Amino acid sequence: SYELTQPPSVSVSPGQTASITCSGDKLGDKYACWYQQKPGQSPVVVIYQDTKRPSGIPERFSGSNSGNTATLTISGTQAMDEADYYCQAWDSSTVVFGGGTKLTVL
Amino acid sequence: QVQLQESGPGLVKPSQTLSLTCTVSGGSISSGGYSWSWVRQHPGKGLEWIGYIYYSGSTYYNPSLKSRVTISVDTSKNQFSLKVSSVTAADTAVYYCARVNGSAYEIYFDYWGQGTLLTVSS
């Protein structure tokens, strides 16, 4: 079965750039999307189809996907961005989530 | 604005069948070519996809749960449902319903319910 691997945690200082990676076999040949989940809340899609940003999502969120790695980049990270982030892809009629990355802004 | 709301018993006994319903408001469940999905999250853990029902009626399930899971749609009530049979404590989780946008490799979840905690215990 297909697997997506994320680092368990990433730390960033306020105002700096945070990068969260998601690795999978030939992931660049698929579409990746990213969800943000804050404690006690439902996930929210912040990037879909590799690079697209839903309306209402700040421009500081961007995505890329090439080779075996998709990356979520948060520029000018703010305290409100502290959350768990999950990548997701589709493979052989199944949906796969990465294990999640806890982003700490300190 | 589409809204989804899960409902269910909250507590189920081991070996019984878990039944959850997701009510969709702000749009017809049968229009727009959307599909509908269930995702769960074990306490303190990550997201686990359970399955989805395509707008055509086809269903797709997580292989690890396929033998115990059924997803169906009731267009007259604008609802879709999840049934998981032979539950154990390992099925204790927050269950989310979500709208699926796109098809096949383009799939992502654009609207989510608030989630409902389901506990399996005697």
C-alpha cells in the first residue's frame, strides 16, 4: 500500500519560513494536498492539487511537488499557524494521509 | 455555504455495528458531481481515511477496513451514512464526514463536519 511520510515536528520562529515535507514513491506524479488542524477543530484544506490555495487561505501558504517530495511552505509564519499539518494523496482508488507534522512557532 | 453535521450514538458496545449519519446542508448531496467521505482520528493520532461514495454511487474503502465498512447515501434526506461492523476498542475515534472535491488523483476534502467522538466500550 502507498505511504506518505512526514516529519513528526517542525519548529520555526515567528516571521520566518516554515517548510514541511511529505515523501512518497513518485509523489510528484500525483497530486498532493495539505490540511491544517488546530486542537479541537476539524481539518481545513490549505493547499490542493499541489499548488492551489482555496479562497480565504492566506498567501503565505504555498505548495510544491516534485520527484518523491511535496512541500508545504509558510512564509512569514505567524503564531496562529501553529497546528498539525497533514499531507494527502490518492493512489489506486484509495486516499492516503501522511502521519502529520506538528508545527511549533516559538 | 455547504455545512456537514455528523450524528451518532456516542457509545457502542464491542462486537456491535457502529452507525453514523452526516447531514448535508447548503446544497443538494446529489448535485455538483461531488463525492462524500468518512475520515476518523484516533485520540491523539493522525487522520485515517475510511472510504468515500462517488457521485455515481460507486464506493471505495480503505483496504484495512473494507471488510467491515459500508457507506451509503440517502438523497431524500440529503444524508450519507457509515456503518462499521464488529467494532472493537480500536474503533474508538473522532469520526469526520467530508465532501470530496475532484475525482481520482485530484481528490481533496474541501468541507468537513465538526466531528463526533465514538467510544467503543462495554
